[in-house]
Amino acid sequence: MSLTINERITVVAVFGDKDSPLTPVHMRWGKKQYKLGKVDFYHTTRDGNHTVHHFSLTDDAQSMYMKLAFHSGSLVWTLQETEACQ
């Protein structure tokens, strides 16, 4: 069962090329840090004149599945949802 979180988080990300423009690699949520695994799904949406980048991925230990969003206008990362991996 997924939990809606919608909390601001801190992310370390790598900017790449056209095929992979932005890849989150580490995340801090509260006092806990997570090494992130491979992005399973990526898409973009628009918020006015700004692009919002959406990522679906697990942590590196594959214990938690999560959805992250990066708003290019405010430069804010948001943890949108989490779900325990089974």
C-alpha cells in the first residue's frame, strides 16, 4: 500500500544528456539518508512555464519504492509517495 507524502526533501542528482537529463542518486528525508537505485520510470509535466520532472525508483537496498518530483522553476525536490518493497 502506497503512502502519499508530498514533503520537501534534499537530493543529490547528476545532470546528464538528452536521454537522461537528470538522475537522482542520494536523498535525505528527515534525518535518514538513502542511496537511490536505478530510475524505473521517468516523465515530465508542465506547471505553467516550468517543467516538473517525475521519477519512480527504489532505494539502493530495494526496501522502499518511491516517487520523486523536481520542479525546475522553484528547484525544489518533493517526495510524493512511498511504498515498502516486498
